[in-house]
Amino acid sequence: MDQILGQVLRNAVWERLDMLADLATRADAQSLVSVARSELPRLTEGWRAMLTAHEPDERGDCPTCSTRWHRCKAPCSVWQVAHEHLVAGGLAPQRDLRRPWRRKTNPVPPQPRGTTPGESTGRHALMPQVANR
């Protein structure tokens, strides 16, 4: 149940970001002003809440990114991404705003059941296959 709810929440956030990116590239000036007035305060508050959760503790560790076995020194990746997009973004090369950082859900193509890569030739799956002559 938690996985389903998590996926629903993630999808809703991605869809909202897609909608805002589309508006930023396609909307007329009057619509952009209206969207900016309603969405910028929400986005800045969201960033503030997320960054507050990642403020370094007295040891200089990020309490959110750290685990019992691995301490994550500040600035953590959340602060680094915030700086990249909010501060250095004007200096950095522009990227496509539509999900350039979104992970693919299944980066490895599924293998047919009952087979393994390279099974028919006995060669390793990562070795280039040479056609028989």
C-alpha cells in the first residue's frame, strides 16, 4: 500500500512540474504573470521546507541524508542541487526543463524468462558478439 501511495504522490509531483514547465515555455505574458504570482510563493516555501530538513547539525552532518552507519557531511546533495538551480543556474548551461534528471523506472531491459544473456553462445553478455561467417 505504501508503494502505491508513494508512486501516486511522485506521479502527481512530476505532472505538476511538467505543467509548470509547459506554462513557462508556451504561455502568454498575462498567464505567466498570473502563474508566477500563485506558484512562486508555493515553490519557494517548498524549497525552504526541504532545505530546512537538510540543514547541517552541530557536527556538520546532514541529519536527513545521514544514517546510523554513514554520516553525510554538509553540503549534502540537496543543498548542492539547490545551489546549482537557484544560484548558479544562470551561469550554468541550460538543460531541458522536462524531467532531464528523472530516473528511468527500469534502466535494464527485461530478459525473457528462462534465458540469460549470452546463453546461446556461452560468451559473456557484455562482450561484443561477432557474426559467424
